Amino acid sequence: MNGKRVKLVLAALLGLAGAGCNTGGISLNNYTCTGYCNGEPMPILIMQAPDHLTACTEYLEYCRGTGICLSCT
């Protein structure tokens, strides 16, 4: 690569690295989730997620079978 092309690649990489730091990322909140797994009550878990729907989805990943998320508040 010539010097000009190397400088462009380095500038692009530095720009991408800086962009990741400045965005702040996704804010996670704690949600207390309850539900059932295979008809049995699941343990109450505190899930960190950006919203209650995502928290419920992650909560159900602990169930091996059919799960129902009652609430994540």
C-alpha cells in the first residue's frame, strides 16, 4: 500500500473506534421476572435488559421446554 492509502485506512479505523466510545451504548435496567416453565413456577430472577420485553425473552431462555413469562417489572 502507498502512504496515502495507509493514512486513509488508519483514519477510518480510528474513526470507527472513536464512534463506539462516544455512542454510550444501550442502557440496561434491572427487571424482576416471574413465570412458569413446563407448568412449574420458575424462580424469580433479576434480568438486565434495555426493556421489559427483552428481559422476558432472556428470562425464558432459562426454561428447557415450554415457558411463560408472566411479568418483568
